[in-house]
Amino acid sequence: MYDIIAQNPLSAALVALVGLSVIFGAVLGYAAVKFKVEGDPIVEQIDSLLPQTQCGQCGYPGCRPYAEAIANGDTINKCPPGGQTTINAIADLLDVEAPTLDEEHGEESDVKTVAYIREDECIGCTKCIQACPVDAILGAAKLMHTVIISECTGCDLCVEPCPVDCIDMLPVAKGLGDWKWDMPVSPEDQIKGLDTSGIIATDKIASDKTDGDQAA
Amino acid sequence: MRKVWDLIGGVHPPENKHQSVQSSIGTLPMPKELVIPLSQHIGAPPKLLVAEGEHVLKGQVLAEPKGFVSVGIHAPTSGVISAISDHPIPHPSGMAARCITLIPDGEDRWVETKGIETKGIENYRERSPEELLNIIRQSGIVGMGGAGFPSAVKLGARQPISTLIINGTECEPYITADDMLMRERPQEIIEGIKILSYILGEPEEILIGIEDNKPEAYEALEPYLKDTNIELVEFQTRYPSGGEKQLIQILTGKEVPNGGLPADVGIVCQNIGTTHAIKRAIQQGEPLISRVTTVTGKACQTNRNYQVLIGTPISHLLEHNGFDANQCPRLVMGGPMMGFTLEDLNIPVVKTTNCILAPTAEELPTPPPAQPCIRCGMCAEACPASLLPQQLFWYAQSQNYERLEAHSLFDCIECGACSYVCPSNIPLVQYYRASKGEMRKLAQEKINSDRARERFEFQKARKEKEEAAKAAKREARKKAAEQARAKAASNTEGSKEGNASDKTASSPADDIIKAAMARAAAQKASPEEQREKLKRGISRAESHVESVQKRLNGLEPEATEKQREQALAAVEDAQLRLKDAQQKLADLKLSTDSDAPDSSQPSTEKAVMAKIQASPKEALEKKIATLKERIAVTEEKIAEADDEPLTAALKNGLEKQQTKLKDAEQQLAETPDQSAAQTATPETEDAASAAIAKAQAKAAAQASMSDEDKLKATVESLQNRLKKAQEKLTSAEEEGSEHIDAFRSGVEKLQAKLTAAEAQLAQETH
């Protein structure tokens, strides 16, 4: 045995390597079948970052299809409701440079809007109900419809099909519950005198008088 | 002396407490109007119970708690409700919220029931803790230290409580409300602690935490602690030792877990003011309608504590203290560390207002502009929550919320110690507050988007299901239409293409046969059932005969000839029917009698199997044999029978058997040349076989017919149907039936079909 190997080192090495590759190939093949991942995990991850308005402004019928398209190489800047935050998050996930929002698909708006139906004008055609991607419109044929505001994603899709144009997209009412502190002005801006707000009492610049004092 | 742990971090800003403790807790004249915000606590807003223009008495419930984490509000004095509208409330945002405006009538008359109990409870130990908790909740008592969390919820914790801590720390500069309360009303506070202890099931330890800068309060409380298990613990003055978690750590060394509550480590913490309010509510039946508030700052001439009615405008407080607006650049509610600036002097005092601070510009100078962070690490040393303020600052600036979360931003108590010590004057706590708000918003958005996704996916699944159901229906209809077409095609093509017709013609014929068999099988009931049915029929017929005869007999002699005739006809008819039914029964009996030998289940099966297995010819031969036997039996019976109707019935049966025999013999003769013998079932006497034969004959006839003939046949049948339909229609018209429309439309349809068929026929012949 040893003699044979010593006499034919080249073929012995060849046999050994082929043998190893066969074994590892079998192991990998088995693992590929046994531990197959169902679905595309990256699609799930992208989908979870998208805002789920299901508005179709990206050109795909819903957020998941767009997530699939991104996974297949589409650009990541087609989502106006998500805006730059979403683009940054996806860019982070895919480890690519974050592009700016493609204005072709719409503009990012700071104000979140939801649909309201002017109920006296509604004729009960159910067209908006069919258009709503999240079943947030309530009503029946020939009966008044109304929007479940808490479920409305503000996707806009119900406005166009309405034959009597009785759906308005109105900004969400801001209450005390939605209020949050503003980010302080950065030190650079503060030095430039752009600070107009404060936090705790010691940080607050309130009146013009103080500003005058400061200047003086 | 009890072991006291040190506060982690912390700062010691100038206390400035001496100004406001010079005189006792004062009272103010009644303001012109009181503005009571509906929601002064954390949790669900209460339900409004009063309307504009209504006259209310002091202590009357204005709004009742709605939901678990909620408390009510009460009228601080008697008067008229002038408005229920949006009014600026004490909140850092300066926003407006729903408020009740009350114009006092000056009488200050108490409501009869004093809110909850007529005169309070003398001996609270007679009541259950649940009852007392409900009184606390109904009395509108919330944490008066600043957060405004409903006290009943806090005291109703499910966890067993081993330590009750009363927070008399009041660590923030300037504020002395709790200090003065402890000095002036120690007895009431101790009484309140006893009530709390009773509600909590007498915890092992009851501690009052107090800073060493309040020796007067300490001395005032001490005499009342004799014969109680309440322990007064003094510790070093340091901000923010009054924070709930910080105080727990100082007094017990225990740390409240991240995201947990003090109750998780068996501790409940209550503020001095809250304890006092609970005592008043339980023993005096007085809801939370006033509180002690410090009015201080150099912009006010007098610095003092007042017992202020909830809803008193701050301007009223300031007016009576010689407030100089020119000296005061900003008015602060709360302390200088954690308070917020007020934009409007008409903002009311609420349940959580412990201090109104009116400082001069020198007293509370505007911080100089922030400089870049020099990484000195002083903020980390000052942080009482052991966080890394510097790291948090970087992450907050870069909006790296993931890292902020990892660095436990939500453990920050926003005490402002880091901002206070920062040599670069960076408003650190403002960054944390803003980031917290942003993170809460993102978390809410995440919840919303997850729900939207769920709803979207559910809708998609639902639509797919509906689509599938529709497709299945369509498929079924298509199949039916195809079958009908194939049938029609085989009818028309049958004779045209001689050779090809065999296959196409046979399949519809088979279908027809199968259908007929199924029908026959469905109709054919077991002999027993048939017998039952017939017996029932007979009894019905008999009763019918009787009733008809009665009617005949009962007819008046002067009845017309016609009536009599009718009645007679009816009797005859009924008798005929009876006879028929009896005959059928006899028939059935006969057949079952002759079948009796092999009526048991297994043998019947065997016989059937044999029948199926046997060739048609054999089966026929066998049947002929059995028929012959049966005929013989019947003949014997006829000979034996002496009863007239039975003989007739038997004779009838015999005749039938004979015809059957003849049929069978004939069939036997035909069998050898029958190619489709397999399709015919062996049981020729069956209704199914009759239908099969008919269908076969029809199929054969159709196959042999030319197209023209077929069309002619169709036209003929259509004409027949049309005639029938028209007859029905006329009769319906005569009777005025409600289905007249249906009949008419049926006639119209038939006419249309007929014309179409005729047109086709005309085409064929040309």
C-alpha cells in the first residue's frame, strides 16, 4: 500500500483529493436539502423596513412586491411614504450607498394624512372599499361608507376611484399624546444664534429680552 | 440607625429653599375663575358629567374615571360652569386641551355627599382595602410629586409588598411644598401612612425618606412615630435622590429592574403630598380639589407656600405675591432642573403643580451657547442611572436609535444632572428627550405598519380564496355546458358520420342510462318501506271513502241532482283508489313472499353477486325459472283463496307475472344477438332497466335518424310542449293564478325555440 503511494505520488494525491471532494460534496448536498431556507429571508427583512402603506407609488402592487423587486436588484429609492429614513435603513441592510428619494414616484411629506369620507356626499358605490388595500373602509352597497382612521395608511388609493369625489386626505390631528420634544439646535447653530428652543428650565431661551441681554 | 446606601452620581445645586419656608402655608382669596383641565393624570381621560351653565357645589364630581388607569375630577368650589373648551394647560408643549371653566359663586358650599362618603370614614379598618382603593380612585388622587400616575393603580399592585416608602425627599431646588406639609401637618401624614399600610396589607417595613436639609420636618414628624413601625430615615442632600428608583436604592440598596416597576421588588413608593391627600379623602371624604404649591423666585416679593385650589390661574397666584414681570424673563412650573417654561400666565394649577418659579435673569441665567464635547466624562459621573451620557449624546446626534436602545436610553430619568455638570453647556437631556420621543414614535409606527401588513395580507388571501371559488364555479358551469353541447353534437352528428358516430353516440347514451339507473335506485325503496307506504296509503284511502260516503249520506234530500252525482263520483273514485292501493299491497306481499327464502342479507348478496356474475343469458334463464315458480305459487293461492277481492288481486298479480315471463322469454331469445348486453342489468323487472331500455331505444332511434328527421322530431316535441304550455297558461289565466307570468314567459321561450328549430329545419331541407 505504502509502496504504491510512494511510487505514484501524483495519482495518490489525485485520488485523495477526488475522494475528499466527493465526501464534502455529499455533505454539502445533504445540508442544502436538509436545511433549506423557506422563502427569501432578505425579502422579509426589506419588507419589515418598508412603511406598509401598500400605496403602490413605487410601481409595485404593495410593499412586499417592492421588497421582492429590491431583492432582485431594483433601486431602493422608490418609496415616498417611507422617505429618506426608509432608504437609509434599506441601504444599511443591503450595505449599499443610500441614494436620495426618486422624485418620480412622489415627494416625501412630513405630514401624515389619512382619508376622510364626506359622508353626506357618499353614494355608497363601494368603489373605495374595493380600492383600499388594508380593508380600512367600512360600508355596503347603497349605504354610507366611512374610513376607520386608525387603520388607514394614507395610501391615497381610494381618492381616485370615488365617482363623486367625496374623499379628502386630511392631516392626522396632532394631540398631546403625539407631542415630543424637539432635538436641540446643534452647538454650531447655537453659536450662530439660531437656537430658539430650550428643554429644561436652565436650557431655555424664551423671550426676545434675553436675546437682547445676550447681545448686549 | 439604619444603613443608608449612597446615591449613584448626582449633583448638589444651590438649594434656595429657605426663601419659601419663612411663613406658614397660606391661603389665597377666591380667584375670579377656575380652569380645570379634564386630564391631569397619566392614563385615559375621565368621562365628563356636567354641562355648560350647570351650577355645581364644592366637591361635586365633574368627570368620572373611565377605564382602569383613570381618575375623576371634582369642583374645587361651588359655582357655575361657564365653558367647557380648549384652554392652554401646563405642559411643555404649551398646547391647549379640554378644560372646564368654573365661575365661583363665593359661597364655597360643600356638596351633600362630599363626593364619595358623607363625612368620610372614621374607622377605615372596617372597610376592605378594595373599598378604600375605590375611594382613592373616585377622589381623583394621583401621584403629586410630578408624574401624576393614579395612586389607586399603584397601590393595587398584585405583587406582595414588603416595603412602603414615603418620599419626603423633595430634592429639587426651590421647592418646599412637601417640606411645609411635613412641618405643619405631621399627624395627618402619619395617619395617611397608616391607611396606606393597611391597604398594602401591613408591609414589614415602612420608611420615610427625608434629606438632611429638612431638620424641622424631621423634628415635626418624629413625635408621632412612637408606637408605630414607621421609620424616619435621614440621608445626605443630593439631587436627584428624590427620584423613585434612586430613593429605593438609597433606602434599601435594591435596584428596580430595567423596564420594571418598584412593585417587582416588593416596594411601593408614595409622595408626601399624595399620602396627605389620601388621608383627607378617606377620613374627611374630601376629594383632591386643592394642593400645596410653592410660589418662589426673586421676581416675586413674597415667597411662600399656599393651599391652592386646583384650576387657579397662575396669574392669580403671582398677583398676590408681588410678581414683577419685567424682572422675570421666563416663568417655570416645577423646579429649575426638571421644570418647564410656561408661555401663558393663564395656565391653571393642576394636581401635579408643586412649584411656580419666577426667577430673575441673574437667579437662573440663560445657559451660554453649547461648546463641543470635550469628553471630560463628568456627565457619566453625575448620572444617577449609571448610563453613559456621552455615548448617548453621540448616538442621539447621529440618530442611531439602535445603539441608543442598546445603551438603555429608556432608563434615563431626565433629571438633568448631566446637563448641569457639562462644562461645555451641552443640553444633553434635551437630546435624550427628543430621541426618546422619536423612538416612541418609530415604535408606534412599527406597530401600525405591522398591522397594515397583516391586514393587507389577509385581504390578499381573502381575495384569492374568492377568486378560486369563482373559478371553480366557472369550471363547473363550463363542464356542464360542454356536456350539453356534446350531447347536442352527438345528436346531430350521429347519423352523418356513420363510423365515427359509434363512439360519440354511445357516451351520451351511457350517461342517460346511468342517470336513469341512479333515479331508479333512488326511487326504489326496500320492500318493508314500500309495504309501510302502501299500508298508509290504504288507510288514507279508507278514511277518504268513509268521509265521502258520510258526505253523501249527509246530503239534504232537496240537494240538486248534480251535487248528488258529484258526491257519488267522489265515492266511486275513493273506492277505486282504495282498491288500487290494496292491490299494490298484495302485489308487494307476493313478491316478498316468493323472495323470502333468500331475503337474509348474506344470501341476498350472494344471489346478487351470482346474478351479476352470471351471463345475461343465464340470468334470464334463471329468472324465467323463478317467474314460473312464482306463477305456480300464485295459481295455488288463487285456488285456495275464497275471498273475492283477494282472488281478484291475485289474478291480477298472476297476469302481471305472466307478462313478465313472456317478456323475459322474449329477451332470452334476443340475448345472443345483443351486443350491448353488458350495459343491461340482469334485473329486467327493475324500473331502472325499463328506463335503460327506453334510453337505449331512444339513442338507437336518434342514431338511426337523419338530421332532418331529428329536427322534425324536435320541432314536433316542441310543438307538443308549446301546446301543453299554452293550455296551462289558459287554465292559469282562468284561475287567476299568481304564476301566470312564469307560464307566459315559458310559452314565449318555447315559441322562440320552436321558431329557431323550424328555421333550422328549413335550412336543412334546402
